[in-house]
Amino acid sequence: MKHSLENISEESCNGCGACYQKCPKQCIRMVENDRGFLIPQIGDGCVSCGLCVAVCPEKKNSYSQNEVIEVWAAADIKKENLKESTSGGVFALLAGQILSQNGVVFGCTWNEDFHIKHIKVTQKDDLLSIQKSKYIQSNTADTFKEVQDLLKNNVPVLYSGTGCQIAGLKSYLGKDFDSLYTVEVACHGVPAPGLFIRYIDWLEKKYNTKIVNYTFRNKVKHKKGEHYTFAFEDMTGRKFYKYSNEDPFYAAFLKGKTLRDTCYHCKYKGAGHTGDILLCDFWGIEKAHPDFDAKYGASAVLIYSDKGKHLFKDIPDTAIRKKKSQYETVVACNSSIIKSTDANCKMKYSLNEGNLVERMIPQKSIKNVVKNHIPEWLKYRIIKKM
Ligand SMILES: Cc1cc2nc3c(=O)[nH]c(=O)nc-3n(C[C@H](O)[C@H](O)[C@H](O)COP(=O)(O)OP(=O)(O)OC[C@H]3O[C@@H](n4cnc5c(N)ncnc54)[C@H](O)[C@@H]3O)c2cc1C
């Protein structure tokens, strides 16, 4: 018997997991391919019902939420909260609203071995575990099923993730629910979780230690500046601060070399965004809104639905700084909102290569050396003056 999922090629699967979660016979497993991404594989028991293909968002037209209805520059009022977030900390403020209504928030976390997946959070104290961007593809695991059960009981739910994950969730649910809020994070593509584990092994060998903490955007002051360097910590509490453009994993990600195949022709761009709210870095804010203090990060908040508008509006003024902005202003400095990474950037690799991480080490460039040695406060002032 021909398995229905054979109609979906590895190159056209975005890894959202909707098919795995929908299968009534539970015979689909998500398995790692040779680039380290999870892909669905059908095991015994398939009755060719076709539900896996029917639920695939890549086979559907679009989940876009009409036009952008409002655009804001925003940031959490408290500096200590901003330091726990990648951009302006708006995700945590939105999530706080849902939790205060006894709702449930879904987002992405990783465990002590850096295995990444989506989880649910019901308490404010646990929000920290799903804050901050992890630049690898998260496993949605069984969260779509959990969301459906909660929505059936009228529990308010906020689901956050990349555009393709929210498309997968909406396709899985098959209908709109008043109590579902979706927060999409802007995304220029996701590297493979399997590749990240390889890289962590490489770092541990290089520094002869066990890494227990990793953050893709460090906002803690140290001699190398405080922004756009990443940081990790070992089991003894030793902290390492590194430049992203000199690191094999991070530089490859920034250059779009190691993304999932579908990221190079992502449907969830421009008019295809899937969330009620889209959160991005507000690049260029120093020029667009010079009076907005963005030293510790600022979010661009793009609102696509009335539901999203109310959720954002209800954040108390005592918790948020915000200023109205324009779609064109945000997009001018953030192309990931409207277009995919160029497929020519893709690097061919297999996890089996012995020297894989070494092969990703970027060549030193004078531009990067200069850039890395200008203190952050000076960079910020120069950009503001320009
Ligand atoms: C893979 C990836 C690529 C990105 N690329 C861009 C970009 O090119 N341009 C840009 O402007 N912004 C990008 N972002 C979004 C940006 O980094 C921030 O996540 C966003 O601005 C929200 O910031 P915040 O301060 O409000 O909240 P934060 O606390 O920083 O963000 C946390 C939110 O991100 C979600 N999240 C974290 N990691 C993942 C993951 N691996 N998969 C799915 N969801 C995740 C969490 O569930 C939570 O909702 C990217 C994010 C990711 C995860």
C-alpha cells in the first residue's frame, strides 16, 4: 500500500509536525535526517487515510491574517526584563496577559543537553524558560493536540513560534477559536537541532568542559561589549563571551548557510504571515525613532488582527514603552519580514562529516575585526548621529 506522506518530499516539509500529531493511527515518527532536521516517517499501521497530507500547511495556500493593522516600536519598561529577552521583551508581556487570565502559553525551550522543543507554561515564574530566541528549529512535539484540548474547554491559549509552526497549528485545528492568540516571531530561517548538538560537542571538546548555559544574544556588560556577542557558561560557572561573526555555528546561521530547505522559499513572508501579532527586532530604530531608548533592545510589533490589537493594547502602560510606527519603516531594515534567504547561500553538509564544525569556521575579515572592537555604546551613538 502506498503511504500518503510519500507525496511530500523532504525538501518541501517544513517540519511543523502537524502530520505526526494528526495521524489517527499514531504511526508517524519524527526522525532526524542527515542534516540534523526532523522529518516525518511512516511506520507500520498506516491505513492511507490521507489525513497527514491534508493537514500539511505546505500543501495549502496561506494562513495570512489580512493586512497589518497597526505597527509599534515597543520595549519592556524594566531593564532587567529586557536582558531576559532577545529584542524588546514584548513576548513576555503578551504572555503575562494570558497567564493573568488563567490561560496557557506555549513556546520554545531546551533542556540541559540543548534538546529543543515547544512546551506549555501556566505560571509566570516559568515564563523565563521559553523567553529568548534559540536559533534552531524547535520540535512542536504534541503541543497542537494539547492546544486543541484547552481550546475545547475555552481556556485562553497563546501559541508562539515561527510562521510555519503557527501555520501547522492552524491547519491541525482546522478552524478558528476566539480564545486562541498566536504570536509569530520573525524568522529568516532555522538551522538544524542536530547540527547545534554537534556544535555544542565541538565547543565542549575545544574548551575541555561541559556547557550548561547558552544564550544567542548576550545583553550583560563585559569587556567585549554587550550586544551581538553571544555567551555560554560551563559547569564551573565560567562565562565565555564570543563574537557571533567569528563563531562557526552562529556565522553560518547569520549567512543563511545552514537553514532548512523550506526556509529558502518560505511561504510565511510578506502577505503570508500567520500570527495575530508578529514580533521582530526593530533594526534601524535609532534613525526611525531617535527618542526611543533601544540600548537593551526594541521590538517591532506588527499587528494583524483585532484579537492581537486588544491583547497588545491591554498591556498596562506601567509595563511597556511604545510608539506608533510604520510598516515601511520596519521592513526597510528587516528584509526577513518580506523575503526568504537566498537559496544560493545554502551549504551542503552531512552530520556524518568528521570535520563538519571546522568547515563552518568563518574566515577572519578586517571588517569584522574592526566592527568587533568598537564598543557597543559608541556604535549606538554613531548610528544615532548618522
Ligand atoms: C530561528 C529564529 C530566527 C529569527 N530571525 C529573525 C530575523 O531574521 N529578524 C528579526 O527581526 N527577528 C528574528 N527572530 C525573532 C527575534 O529573535 C525575537 O524572537 C523576537 O523579536 C521576539 O523577541 P522578544 O524580545 O519579544 O521575546 P523573546 O523572549 O526574545 O522571544 C521568545 C519567543 O521566541 C520563541 N522562540 C524562541 N526560539 C524559538 C524557536 N527556535 N522556534 C520557535 N520559536 C522560538 C519563544 O517561544 C518565545 O515566543 C528570529 C527568531 C528565531 C527563533
